[in-house]
Amino acid sequence: MKKTFKIGGTHPKDSKLSSEIAIESFPPVPRVCISMAQHLGAPATPIVAKGDKVVVGQVIGEPAGFISGFVHSSVSGTVADVLPMADLAGNMVPHVVIDVEGDEWDPAIDRTDKIVTESSGTPEQLIAKIKAAGIVGMGGATFPTHVKLAPPKDKKAEYLILNGAECEPFVTADDRIMREKPVQIVIGARIMMRALSVEKCFIAIEENKPAAIAAMTKAAGSYVGIEVLKMKKKYPQGGEKQLIDAITSRQVPSGALPIDTGCVVQNVATALAVYEAVQKNKPLFERVMTVTGNCLQNRKNYKVRIGTPLKDILAAVGGAPVEGNMKYISGGPMMGKAIVNLDATTQKGSSCLLMLTEEETLRKPESNCIRCGKCAEACPMGLEPWLLNKLARVGDRYDDLEQNNIADCIECGCCLYTCPANIPLLDIIRVNKAEVMKIIRARQAK
Amino acid sequence: MSQLIVSPSPHLHGPESTSRIMTDVLIALAPACLASIYFYGLPVLLLLAVSVLGCVLFEFLILKYLMKSKAVFCGSSAAVTGVLLALNLPPAAPWWIAVIGAFVAIAIAKMSFGGLGQNIFNPALVGRVFLLVSFPVIMTTWTAPAGLFHNVDAFSGATPLSIINEGVKAGFPANEIIAAHDFTPAQMLFARTGGSIGEVSAIALLIGFIYLLVRKVIRPHITLSIWVTVAVMTGIFCLINPAQYSGPAFNLLTGGMLLGSIFMATDYVTSPMTVKGQIIFGFGIGVIAILIRYFGSYPEGVSFAILIMNCVTPLLNKLKPVGFGRK
Amino acid sequence: MITTIYVTVAALTVIGLLIAVVLYFVAKKFKVEEDERIDRIEAVLPGANCGGCGSAGCRDFAQRLVKAPEIGALFCPVGGNDVMKKVAEVLGQDAVEQAPKLAVVRCNGTCDNRQKTNYYDGVQSCKVKAALYTGDTGCKYGCLGCGDCVAACKFGAISMDPATGLPVVDESKCTGCGSCAATCPKGLIEMRSKGLKGRRVTVICVNKDKGAVARKACLAACIGCGKCEKVCQFGAIKVENNLAYIDWNLCKLCTKCVSECPTGAIHKFNFPAPKPVEQPVEQVENKEVLL
């Protein structure tokens, strides 16, 4: 039986336009700008200075806190500058700018295609290696992987769940790597199972990726304890809490962490990065990124170095596909971020560069709420978005918002997607959730 | 110069829109309208047209000129009210009744509460009940369904419910009246049930119900909850005393029960949003409707039942859905 | 017939009297003891419940006033000194005078001065827009133009000027409560003293970018050149982080800086219209005395 989560969900159009396009290496660019804030938590501290020579895979940023991570150079060349630059939302973030000269890799990296199956090391050694490789959750949340693989002492992991659901429309990066590198992903999963000391791993893939399911099933066949699950197609299947619910029927209690259900969820791309880091000594400095859109003819699945300017990628697929106003999105159409600044560069979490035309994306005028309840029906967290919207618009009703569990919102966008009156539910809920979280944290701090 | 468009996520919107939903409801009402035109003839078409035009026009004028609102005008929503109002009128009603009904429905029941989505009571039902208490003779003068090209004959009809109501009051057993008038389920299901325009063909209403379900416009909870409540309640009463109380099939298929439970009780604005609330809502309607039918002086109680339960909707909306991880 | 009426009237009267007696005793028994001064102070307060004093409304403020040993730290910006004097009378304390405040929007990024660089398609709320990104113009400090301040103002003193896309404060209506300043996610609105005869000289910009960057984003931006700082004889102007700021306590309203500013970021308000640009300071001060 195909599994899925129990509450809510929507069915946006699939639009996996680039699923049959093989991964292609993105050609080198003359200059990369590597952000120091590619992970959740504190931005890394740059440890190179203007004029320094760097090689591919060299550490250029060190973690600046517990929840932080290493950043490596994705190219070889000379550091042109270390300065704050605008990220894709226009906010200033420290970047290391490197002028590319040749392609000289750190000699420790195993660049052969040979698949290394045997691995050794204690969980601590493995986690240290993963941390040193700067691996973060590559589904988009960019939570440092080594933190997730080392749960607090009082909590015991029981299952590892590899998230290959890829429930966002358009994005095909995970689909492609599952088809092209299934064995490596499974080895990555084995390594994480060892790091967590768990016996069971589920690989969850939505039913709309039959080729990936076949490839992963074949690759997982030779290992005990790894099971590939075919999931029903429903958004947001790839949400951490939804995926745990779908597979184990355990619901992460409100306010708790996924580890409280004994589950650790990792993206398949993260598993691949773990394989490369542990078996090939290759830190995370490149990733697969889908470049797609209904309006785009030349769709791609690029393996792209971190720090590549988005406008270079845009130019490589032929520039702006249509005249007029466009929306470029980093990530999928449901949870991705709109790009304000095309000079911004790719990051560890950039799974997709999506192009939408005005007709596809412009919001229609908001009309009155007709109390149809479709938002509440669609909400995978069992909230009532219409009520939260109403309370929020009254203003200063944070107590009521908290009582109506606004803090549970995962910002998946189902409510706004479904609303027949085009009410910007999530826009309003998101900022008010932030306020409520602030109030909750202030109270806990007391 | 072309610019980048920026907005918070999500960047796509689903196909649903208010006007699409209302258009779907209109399509679902089409079989009932066609059936009533077929059975009652062209005067019904006039009533439908007047009522729809009246509702749309009143809503537009009030929204733009009285409220001076910049809100989006949703004509299809007003049209739904218009059709429902017309379907609730007796076939021989004069056209101006529809105008008054439309005015009360839109101006008083809908726009005075703030317009689309703000009203407490179902506008079409308010219009109907207003007409019923203001023009009791016109609103209870029934005609037998004659056919498309026959003149409406204003002397021959009575609704099955009123026949039972009168008959039981006069001392005849209900089951015998039903048998004498040949009110078999098959007969009532397929056609020619006397009463309001929309009640003429149960099958046409059921087709509309299935359409609404298939298009996912409504969820079945309210309607089914009403049906189950009515069936169980009338079943019990009928078992106790078949001479006094009519049975489940009769009660489900006659009067405004189908029209009300499928199209009026499920109105988004005036019904609860959560499944729990919807089931309680339907239960309440069923109980009140049957109580009025059995013990009230009116032969029909669905309109009143829905209006009464409309008052409870805000309370029922306090029932929360079960949150994720909050068992 | 007439008996029925008598009986009815009598019955109702008796019921009414009975209920009145019951209610009277209930009210006596369950009366909440409260400082009667709270009511008296509340009566004096403006009753706008704006929250400008930092309390959750006028009654809450009245309670705080009664509890506070010294009312010096508490002030009702809406009622101003007159109201506080009355409050002080009720409490038998001395009122502490404060200069009347006014909201000043420190952005002149009109549609002409500041080109839009992208098209914002989200909900029209500054709060949402600010949480999403730096805004739809090149200036990441300036007004977002969605009018959260307009909605926050309980006195109808702020409106959006459709020509400029910026909020305009109606000085006659502004009570200085500060709700708009608290609402603005960019912190553009400054609560400052109304100034002598309402005259003010203010830097209408908060852009902290380097001059070239700021200028590229907006023609009316403060570029932090420091000319105003040099020309000011009273040390009222400080340039910090590429941004000039005029301390209104030190400013003598000479308006020299206004003409000195190369981008026109310094504005003067409520000065008489026909007025030579270069005016000696002494003269201004004399005029003030004369007026």
C-alpha cells in the first residue's frame, strides 16, 4: 500500500519537466562568490584573506557556533575579496569572492568514479568527517547534518528516513541523483545508519518517480535493513513531520523535535554528500540543481559549484526565456524563495532555479473569505488558517494566535495555494508566527 | 523595462476560485432547474430569470453605490442565491414575489451583514421565509406539475407534506394517506412531486449532489448527517406509531429535504467548517426539521431548521480540527 | 378586559421591584473595591486607548499612574502637558512637563527619487515585506510604502500620498503617541519635539550605505558627505555610519545645512515661505523673540 500522511495536503500539478534530462556538469565560471551563511545558524567565519591562493575543497570558512558549519572553496584560484554582498533576498551576508584559475583539487580528494563500498570508523569519527565536509540538509532547510546525526544523549534514534519524496513541483534534482547514483546514496545511508547506530532505514520516494524507485530498490537490495517505500503523491510529503507520520504513523508532538519520535530524516542528496565526504574525502562544494520552468525550452539538471552566480546559470540556458516581468525562484514553487538579486550565487541548499512567467505566478486580487474551510482541510498541521488570518489582522491577538497553535505552522503554503478567495493567508501567518515564537522564546528564557 | 517579481512563497496558486466554485454550484443546480421547467412550464423560467437578475443586480448596486466597496464583485455567488430562491418559490408565484424575495435575500440577509462571506443566515432561505410569512397565501398555493407547455393550474395541487399534515390532523392514519396517494419512493424519486419549484424531481437534485461531490465543491458530511438523522428519527417514530408519523423514505424524498440538505445547508458561509461541526450541524437540522414536520403547524420545516442551525454555526466553528501531534 | 391590563401592570411592577431589590444587594455584596482615583484619572485621559504611553489602554495607564510612587516617568503623549497636569492634580503630585512630540517620516524616496527595481506581489503589509526582503527599490533602508503606519494611527493623522508613495503626517492631527514609529519595520518614523512654533530642520533619510551606493538607489539620499556637519555652528549635526542626524535639542533652526546639503536630504518645515535662503543665525533668533 502506498503510504502518505494523515492530515491535509494538496495536489499541485506535477510539472516534473526535467526528469528525463541527465545531470550535466556546469561549465566553469570566471569568478565565484561563496556565501558564509549557507546553513541554518550562525554564518561561518571566513579564514582566507584577499590575495590568498585556494584549491578546490579547501576550507575557507569555519563554524561560528554549535549550529554552524564549514564552508569550502568550490574552485581553485585567488581570493579577490572578502566582503558583505547581497544574497538573493538583498540582505548583506559575508561572501568570499574567488577569481578562478584552472581547476586544481585538493590532492586528498578521490576523483575517480570507482564506488567505494567498504567503510570503517566509529560513529564519532564518521560524524567528525561529515562535519568537516560542511554537509548540511540539502532539501532546502540547510540544517547542519552533523548536529542532526548526533541526537542528545537522552534521545535514541530508531529509524533513519531518507527523504526522496521531492514533493515540490518542477524540482527533479533528487530524482536524477537517485537514478544516476543509487548505490552511492545507499552507501551514504549505511554510513548515517552507523553514525546513528540504527538498524532500519526507509527510503521514501513518491510514486511519480518510478525510475528512481526501481533504481533505489535495486541498489538497496543487497543491504539488510534498508527498505524503499513508494509514497502517494501528495504535497507536502517531503515535510519532515509529514514523512515521519506517513512512514511510522508517529506524530511529532507539537513543540517537539523529530528525534522525539525516534526518527532522523535526511535528504537523499545529503546521503550522496555523506558518501562523497566519507568515502571519497570530498567536501560539499557542488550540488545538483534543476533549472526549469514551463517557459524555458532548455531545461537542465546541472551539477553546479557552490558560489556560481545565478545570472551565469541563466545565461547558460539562454537568458530570460520570455520578455516582460519574470519571477525567478530558488527552490520549488511552494516553499522556494523569490530571487531579488540575480547577482546572488548558488548555495548548498539551492535545489532548483525555477522560472515563472507573470501569468503563472501573479497573485489574483484578494476577495472576501467565503468560509469554505478549504484552507483548514488542506493544512497538514491541522490548523485553521482562516482563523489565524482573522486574528492576525485584528492585531495584537498574539495570545489567541498562540492558543490556536500558530507556532505549529510549517509554512508549506497549502492554505494560500488552496484559498479560492486568494487571501494571502501564509503571508500573514508567517510574520505573526515569528512574533509568537519571539514571545514564546522570551517566556522560556525567563 | 522588465522587472523581477517578488513575493513570499508559495509562488503558484491552485485552480480554485470563488467564482469557479459558484459556477460549479450553478451547474449542479441546472438539472433541477431544467426538470422544473419541464414539469411546470415557462412561468418557472420567468421566475428563475427574475430572481437571478434581481439578486445579481441588487448585490451589484448595493456593493458599488451604497457600500462604495472596492471588494471584488462575485456575480455568480449572487446568481446562486437567485436560483435557490426561485427554486424555493411555488410554481404559480407572480414574478414580483421573486423581486421582493431577491431584495430581502441580498439587501437584508447578505449585504447588511457586510456582503459575501459575512452573512449569518442563508440569504435565499431568509428571502423564502420572509415571503412565506408575508404572503402566506401565495407562498402556499401549490400547483400540480402539468408539463412544459401547459398553463399552470392554480387549483389542483397540494404537496405531499401538506396532504399528510392535514390528513393526520383530520384523523386519518399517515400510512393510509401515503398509500392512497401513491407516494411510493420510486414515484417521488423520479418526478412530479408537488411543492416548490425545486422539489419537483428528487433525481435531478441527486444528480447535482453527485456533481458537487465529484468536483469536490462540498464534502458530504452535512448532507449525509441530515439524511441519517432524518432516517433514524422518522424510522423510530414510524415504528412506534405508523398511523401518526410518516416514514423515512417519505420524509427524505418530500418537500425541501433534498433541496435543503444538498444546496442550502451546505452553503459555505453559513455552515461550520470542521467535520465535527458539520456532523452536529446536520444532526441539528434533521432533528428540527422532523420536529416541525411532526408536531408543528407548518407542514414543512427544513427552511426553519437550516436557519436555526445557521445561528449555531459560529459556535460550532469553535470546534477545532485535531492538530498534528496534538492527540 | 381592563382588569387584565391592571393585573398585568401590577404584576410587572412587582416583578420589577423585586428584581431591583435583588440587584441592589447583589451589587453591594459583590462590589469590587477599586481606587476611586482610577476612575477620576480615566475620565481626564483622552480615552483613545492608543497605547502611546506604553500601557494597554487608558484604564491600564490610569491604574499604573495610581500605583506609581512618582508619575514623572509616565506620560500621556496624546493628552500632553494639559492632561498630565490634571492627572497630577488628582494624585496630588507635581506634573513633569514634556515637549509635545510629533511623528516625522524620515524618507524622501518618492517614485521620482527612487526607482523601483522589482515588483512586489505579496500582501500589502510592510511587516510581511520587510520579513521577506529588502524592498522593491535599491534602498534597503527606505519606506516600503505599504502603509502599516497608516493603519497603526488611531487618529487618522497619517495618509499615503499617491503621488510620492510615501506616508504624510498631518501635524494638526498627530498626537505624538508613537504607534506608527513602533509599527514601522524600517524604523523610519522618529518621534521628535514639535520644535519652536512647529519649526524643524530634519534629515529626511536613514540610509546608512556609502554615499555612492545610497545615491545610486535614491536621488534624495543622505550620502554622509559631512558638509552639514561642518556648516553647523552649534554642533547639532553628527554624521555616523554615512548618515547625518540633527539633534533637535541643539539645533537653532539656522537652516544653513538645508542649503548646504548636495542631495537635498535636509528639509525645513513650517518656516515662513518668503525667506532668504542664507540668513544669519542671530537674525533668526531675534525673530523668534519678536514673534
